[in-house]
Amino acid sequence: MSQDLDRFTTMTQGFMQQQRQTCDMHRLRTGPIVQRKELPTLKEMARVVDSTFETVCRELNTLLPERKQPRSRVPSVWAVAQPFAMAA
């Protein structure tokens, strides 16, 4: 009898987790972005996709365009200097 109750409890918890994640995904996917006043936090996203906070950060960084301005290459002093003239 106790094993049946344990199985039932595990199945109920799994079902409730699936329902919660489905509702979370629905909230994330519905409506235009301008309607959303606040986006989910990284911790909330991690919970929705059943992952860690760090994994979500890492994956978002690979998906999002580079936010840093590209560094302009400053020519080296050696590259722009006139060659030394040979002494006669």
C-alpha cells in the first residue's frame, strides 16, 4: 500500500510540474513583446526549461547579438613608421 502511495505522489508531482511549466511557457510565448512590461528573470527562465541559471546565461549570450562595440584596430607604431634610411 505504501509503494502505491509513493508512486501516486511521484506521478502527481510530475503532473503538477508539467502543468506549471506549460503555463510558464504559455506566458512566455503569447502576445507581442511590447505588451510585456516585465520579462521573466533568468532564474524563472531556468526553472521553465529545467536548467541552471548559468546555462541560461551562457545560451542567451550565444543567441543574442554581440553587445560590445567592435574594437577599432589602432595601427602599430612600427607599422606606420617610415623605414630607417641607411647611412651613406
